Amino acid sequence: MSRVTALLLAALVLALPLSLLAGRVWIDPFHDAAGNALVILVQLRAPRAALALVVGGGLGAAGAAMQGYLRNPLADPGLFGIAPSAALGAVLSLWLGAAGALALPLFALAGAAAAMALLALIAGRAGDSHGGVALFTLAGMMIASLAGALMSLAISLSPSPFALSEIVLWLMGALADRSWQDVLIAAPPTVLGLAALLAAARSLDALTLGDLAARSLGVDPRRLQFLVIAGVGLTVGAGVAVAGIIGFVGLMVPHLVRPFTDRRPSSLLVSSALGGALLLLVADCLCRLLPLAEGELRLGVALSLLGAPFFLALLLRLRRGLA
Amino acid sequence: MSLACTALAVPGRLAGVTARFAPGRVTAICGPNGAGKSTLLAALAGLLPATGAVVLDGQPLAALPSACRAQAIGYLPQSGDIAWDLSVETLVSLGRLPWRGAPAPEAAAAIDAAIATLDLEPLRHRPLSRLSGGERARALVARVLAGRPRWLLADEPLASLDLAHAAALMAALKAEAARGTGVVVVLHDLAMAMNHADQVLVLDRGAVAAAGDPAQALAETVLARVWQVAVRWHGPPQARALALDARPA
């Protein structure tokens, strides 16, 4: 285990119990053992914290894999259009009024699966040269904008003001009011996705040397592409299914972690997963604690507020050749 | 041990090349721009869809599992573009990727040997962004050597190096050949090929224009025919220099 992995793991172990105690109602672990506190802890905060770990871990690892695959520090899991497609699925379920606790995430997972299938189909046609990767990325962006347009259509044709506000609110991304059932829905695809990304780790390392050199080292570009689509699709799809759109985690976390590793994509995967989990856990806690008059700050909004300036600073740094 | 190709062709770029490469020797591939040098090298490494056959140690390369191929043939592409700012040691360690499951001491020994061979020990922990062009070129070669390939295929490893660095790297390649590795290297510098290669393959428009030992394959008549320039070799063998022939025709 590298030093940064150990540090992040320690930070997570420290932050997790704290996050369970923090909120509108502070829980004192030594005195307040009344039934009320236990309910808050087990039914409200524990699933929320578990979801932060699952979703954040998935997004962090997906971001690290995307940056490795596209050989670009500015790449983000959103580039493949999986998150917007999953969101489109969720929006459709809200639009149809079929958004039960189970229906919405399943619709979202179906949306993510559709995007993955489309990507795989395009990848099959684009070929495996490096121009193929560029074409493939552009195709992902087209899927993203198509899903975005269809979402706008669904919103503009929304059957009732109630559905409209529900859709808009859901799109902002949050971990509030989630249950253990959401954890059960998100965890298995995320774990599968992480396994796919870990299986791609060595190939991503080889890709550091460029497409031709990677193949000369025995990398099968088709297998790599399949693993990346499956890994990013499953982790991001599962995340959107239970938490809505939470941007910038996949972009920011690998960036923050990279300087503390040997910079190989494979050493970034696990540490970015831990970093993403930590970021979401802490950010969700802060959202919960921020004194707003009504409700709480949406996690997706908060991270975008944080992420957009970060992205800009990153671009400026890259221009100066420092990153 | 042998590496040979017969009627190797890539549409539009390579028109049926038949050649044989020997272990323990440095073979230079020369030719004008667009002659198909890089294409031939990549096709020899099994990285391009090509017709014809490449035969490695008596077996068709296309039939070998990619891991076996990757262990036998080390390929250094022309573009030295590395996506991340790795340290020299980490870069070199990537050469071990084809040896999944090899014991860790063996991997460490191969990495150490590659770093020592290319004189990179003082730069071991330095990031690539802080290397000079010559140091970077050496680190890239060390990456390939760390895989202990039986064949080293390098596409213009001396490009953009100054004279001293080019000579040092060429010496390292020759030393590697002396250890039994078959070295096939694309060279732009004809004097370097003339003085340091054991054999030369001259390509012209995707086909073999001349092959054999340097003095024969790079004879003035061949240069005039293939490069279409009138040139003369000067100086003693092993230290020849090429000069444009300024005398009136």
C-alpha cells in the first residue's frame, strides 16, 4: 500500500464516525443514547455515509481511469455521456410518475446501460487506433448532449408543476433522505465497476507510453476499451441512479491525489477511489451543517461551485506547464 | 534465434519487404522520408495489420500470444510522448509489464541493469519533465531494455540528439547487441549507419532498395539512386563522413 493510500484510508476511518455524529441534530456518543438518536444514526446518517463512500469511491476511480485512458488530466467521466444518460433515465421515471423508491434508480441504471451499449457499438466501428479513441470520445460527448436535449424536452413537457420541481431538484444531486435500499442498489454495480477498472490498471499504465508502445507491451486495445466502458459505466451509472448528477469529483480527485503517487494510472485508481469517498463524505457533512433557512445545500450544487473554479485554475496551471 | 519477414506489405506504405535479421547484430533501416521505415518496424513488431509473414524463431508472429510477443520483442516508437510526468525509475519499470507474475527480485534486477546500462543511476528519481533531450532518449531506451527483449526494435532513437548523445546512445545499442540481442534501428543519420551498424537495409518507396553490409548497402551509387543526391564518402572505414559532391557533373 502506498503512503497516500494509507493516509486516505486513515482519514476515512477518522471522518466516518464524525460524519455520523454531525448534522442538524448533533449526537453525543457518550450521553445521548436515547432511541431517537439511534434512529437518526442508523436510518438516516449511516446509509447517507455509506452512499457517500460508494458514490464517491466510484466517481473517483472512474475519473482516474478516464484520465489514464484518454491520457489527459482534463478528462472527466462525464465525457462518455453516461451520467447524462443515467439522469435521462431517472428523469423519464419522474416524468412518467413511476418514480418509486426502486423504479427511479432502475430507470437510471437502464439509461446508463443504454449509453454503454451505444458506446460499445460505436467503439466497434471506430477501430482501435488512436484516432479511434478521439472519435469514440466525441461520440460520448454527442451522447451526452443528446441525453441533455432529451432531458430538456422532458422538463419542458412535464405533466405537472410538481413533476417539474421534482425533476429539477433531483438533477441537482444529493444524498439527503436516502435509505439502505439505495445503498443496496448502488453498491453491487459500483463494486463490479471498480473490479473492471482494476482489471484495466496494467493496460492503462502501458498506455502512458502511447498507443503503439502499449500494444507492443501486450495490451489488447479492445479489451481495455471494454473494461473502461464497463467500469466507468457501472460506477457512474450507479452513482447517478442513487444520488443524481454530482459533477467534478472524477475530475478533481485524481488531480489532487496524483502528485502524491508515482503518477502511474494504476497507482491512482485505489487512492482516487478513497479520495472520492472522503471528498463526498466531508462535502455531504458540510452541506448538512450549512445553516440555510430552508432545507440544505444540494451536494451536486456545492461540488459544482467548488469544481468549476478548480477546473479553471487547472487549465491555467496546465497552460503554464506546471501540472 | 531469428527474426525474418517475407513479402511483408501494408497497403499504400509497404510493398512486399523480405528481410532477415540476425541476433547479436545491429541492423539499420535507412531510407528517404516516406520510404516506409517506421511502417516496416511496426509491422515487424506485429503492431500493424499487414499481409505477408513475420517469423520469430521459426514461428509465425501472428500466431503467438501477445504476451509472448511482448516478451520477445521490445519496441520503441518514434514519438517519445509520455502522458504523465513519471520518474525515470517508474518509466523504466513500465518495461516489465509483459512479465506479469515474474518474481519481484528478477524485475528489480532487470530495472537496475537497464538503468545502469544507460547510465541513468544519478537521474533515477528525477521526473521526465526535468530531463534534457539526451537523458530522456536514454530513459526511453532503458524502458525497453527493462523487459529484457531478445529483439530491440527502435524507431529513430537518435532523432534530435546532439552528436555526443547520439554517439553514446548508439554505443549503448551496440553493447546490447554484443550481449546477444538483435537490434533493429531506424536511422536517419547515414554516417551513423555506415560507421556503426553491422548491416543495413535501405528502403525506397516501400520496397527494399539495397541490403547487406553498410559499405555495400550505402554505396554512393545507391545513395544517388535512392536519395537522388550526389554524395561522397570520405575518411577511413568506421569513421566515414558523408559530403555532398560539389564537383560539376
